[in-house]
Amino acid sequence: MVSTLRSEVNIEETWDLTPLFESNEAFYDSLEKTGAEVKAFNQQYKGTLTDSETVEAMLEDYAALSERLDRLGNYASLNLSVDQTNAESQKLYGKFSSAYGDIASNLSFIDSELLALDAEKLEEIKNKSKQFKRYLEKLVKRKPHQLHPEVEKALAAFSSTFHAPYGLYDATKMLDIDFGTFEAHGQDIPMNYVSFEGELEVDADTEMRRNAFRKFSDTLKKYENTTAKTYDMVVQQEKTESKLRGYDSVIDFLLDRQEVSRELYNRQIDLIMTELAPHMRRYAKLLQKTNHLETMRFEDLKISLDESFEPHITVEESQEYIEKALSVMGDDYMQLIDDAYNNRYIDFVQNKGKSTGAFCASPYSTNPFILISWTSKMTEVFVLAHELGHAGHFNLANKNQNIFDAESSLYFVEAPSTMNEMLMANYLLQESDDPRFKRWVIASIISRTYYHNFVTHLLEAAYQREVYNQVDAGENLTAALLNDIKKKVISDFWGDAVDITEGAELTWMRQPHYYMGLYPYTYSAGLTIATLMSKRIKEEGHPAVNDWIEVLKAGGSKPPVELAKMAGIDLTTDAALKETITFIGSLVDELEQLTAEIDE
């Protein structure tokens, strides 16, 4: 169990947030000044947005303010993410959240005034803009769903309240839930969220893993009603806003932000649920065989195919692997990798109160910041390569796009990250002809890259779609309803290949992505692009890399289908997704063949 306090960890293995602000005092000073500047900005431009010159000047000033707000928001959230028990970090985050409501309210006039212009005038301003055409283009598309300026102002003022459920979910998860200890092999073993998700749920010892799962699930069960109510708050808010804005469903409302059609969304879920499932059932059976399990249970799905061959690796060694695997990306890209390790962009340590999982934050005007809890397992190298993919993407986008055009659609955002995982796998497969090593690498591709992104997150997406269907039908979410939906989704996918243990249905309680709109399905969408792009790079080399670098530089300056087209990938049909699923099937084929060879 992680009991180390944040104050006790090695500072060299933590990230350095001083590029954002030198101190908390500097943050508070900037927050106060920014609030005053926003009010002055409001007084200067409100009621004047009627011609292209004024709009262009306003957007330049707005971009500068947005950059300041971006730094403030990241500093507040990153401080809290490494230690949610820290009272000063809680205070700092709360101060920003409270101030942001007023700031957003004072900025709401921008879109309201622009969208109040007649269509012809707005189109003229868009076409004359030198820097902000894409921003105005997306605004034009929103025009049918824009509300009265005073309503928009009120909604903006409530922004911190609308984000409160996620904070409540996180506080319940990281501060209130106490897992205590569980028994295995006659010993009492302490557990918390980080130790379960980082170590115990992948432990090769069956008694240890299954007993940990039982305790983890039994403890989660005590909080299911509170967590369901918290989640219901989010989706009901989204439902209300979608109705106010005239959307037929919550799903359409959320997809509109991503510039993705309902057809693409449904295809991604439906095709994987039906066509990938048979391949993953074979993989589950192979896990059962190599681990000598009498039955294959839900809590066994994340174990290694060959635990005895699981390499352990230090942080220093991970840098060497990652630099060799990603070197194909070129010198500028690799400079960021070196800087990430050498200049403390990465928070490696495990400590009490730290957020689970891993993520990358990429403030517009500074270096990126990566959170991970290093366990010394080789699979962590894939995780780190993934997050460095986000860092590389937004580092290039931020340098080549204005702040409004830097962030790509959620549909595309996981492509650069999962692409790096594929490059890591390709490198490792070239390193050795040893059957056990090759099997370990391919099993890692499936268990880490494809299982995580194409199965775990896709099953979350299938569950999430049914949740929104229920909400659109007028239902309120209860723990019992959410449990039923989740259990059906995972049962349909795994069929009779896996026993769905009691407690598996509570998996919905573990995922923060549900508080971020339609996020889960985008992992498989991104990995579809990454699979085909990594294949191009493997076959074509530098010409394909150059195409990919240009896509990364484009950021959000194009919709996701057009970004994929820049990479030579057509998302308008199901061909790309079918090719990716076939590739996953071929990996399972190879695992079965290597296992037979090793057994002989």
C-alpha cells in the first residue's frame, strides 16, 4: 500500500511546476490580475463586435487572456492531482474554480455577440480573418444552437458548479474510500486505489489477485449509491443543456463538439463489439491456458501471458528504450523526450493522495507535464510512451497553431499517443528472435495497447451510449440501473469465455472519463488511426513520418476526418476499422503459434 507522504518523496522524481508559476503566491497574484484584465476586456469590447477589424483585435486580446487562464487552470489542477489530501492544494484549486465562474461569465459576450450578427455578416468577418478563421468557422456551425446572451452568461457563471460532480467523484474515490486490508496466504495485506490498479489486479498470484478484487469490489459496493448520484448529476446537466440548445439527444450534443457524425460514433462501438469479441475471447482462453487457471474470471483478464518473463525496468532504463523506439520521429521530437526526462516534466513517484492512472497536461505556453505512478514493470514503458505521444502532439501543435486551433477533436486526440505505443512494440519486436520475448512483446501490445484502448475503453463506450439512451428516454441513473447496463455489456462481449464475477459490474465506478463527455470511444478511434499510420511508417519510413509530423503540427486546425486524410487514412468507410480488427486477430494468431512452439 502506498503510504509515503508527498513531502517524503525524492524531488528529482517529481515534476517541476515552476514554468507555470514560481510559487502559490505568484499564482494568486496572477489570478487576481487576470480577473481584473477580463473585466477591462469586457468593458472595452462588449457591444462593439460589428466589424472584422474590431473582431480580429478582440480575438488577439482574447487569445492572450486564454493563455493566462490556461496556465492558471493547469497549475491549480496539477498541484491537486499529485496530492489530493493537501489542504493548500485544495484551497488553491477551489480559489481558481470560484474565480473562473466570474471570468467565464464576463467572457460569454464574445460568442453571443458574434452569433447575434446576421449570417452574411458573420461569414464576411470569418473570411476576412487572418488568424482566427477556424475559430469563427466552428462558431458559425454553433449558430443554430446558441441561446440568448443572458442565458449564455448565466450558464458560464455556473461553470464551476457544473464541474463540481467530477470533483465530488474524485474526493469520494481518493479521500473517502478506505479499502483497509485483505487476506491472502494467511497474511493481511493493505490496499488502496493506486496499489490495486497498479499492482494487485495484475498480480500473477491467483489467490492474491482474486482476493484483492473481492475486497476492492466489496468496498466499492458501499459507495455505489453516492457515486451513481454524482454521475447522474453530470448527465442530467448535459441533458438539460442539450434540450435548451435544441439537440435531439445528449449524444448529438456531445458529438457536435467533436465534429463527429453519429454514424462514425456508432460504427466504432458496434463493429468492435461484434467483430473484435471473437479474437479477444481466444486471447482470454490463451491467458487461462498459460496461467493454468481452472476457470477464467473477469478479474484475471489483465494478468500477463507469461509472468515469469515480465521484465522489470528502472526509470533510467525506460529512457533508453523510449529514445530508441521513437527515434524515427526525428531530432526535434526527440529533443522533447530528452527534456521530459532531464528537466522534470514527469512525475514518477507513488505517494498517498496521488491521482490514479496516467495523463499528460500540455499548457499552451510552457512544457507539457506527465503524471504516472512508476511500478518498474516493463508495461509502464508503453504507458509512458503513450503519454509522451500526447506531449509530442501538443508541443508541435502549440508551436504551430494559435491557442484556439491547437487542441484537436477528442475523436483524434488519442491517435498520437497510441501511435507511440505501436512504435515501441515495433522496436521491441526487432530486438530479439527469442520466442518467449516475442510472445511477451505481442502479448504486451494486446494487453496494454489493444486491450486497454480497444476493449476496456470501448466497453466503457458501449456502456456510456446505453446510459445516454436511458437519459434521453427520461430515466434517472441509479446504482442498480448502472450495474445492470455494465454487466450486460461485458457479458455480451466476453460470452462464455469469461466468468463475470460478482463485482465486475461495478467497474463503471472506477472511470473518470464519464465526467468528460463522450471520451471513452475515442481511444479505439485514435488507435485505429495509429495502427494504420504505424504500418505506413514501418513500410515507408521517413516520407510517412513527415506526413505524420505535419498532422501533429495541424493540431485542431482541421476536423478529425480531415486530419486522418492528411495521414492517408480514410475514415468515411469501415475499411480502416476492419483492417485494424483483422490486425489484432493476426496478433492473437501469432500468440497461439508462439505458445505452441514454446510448449513443444
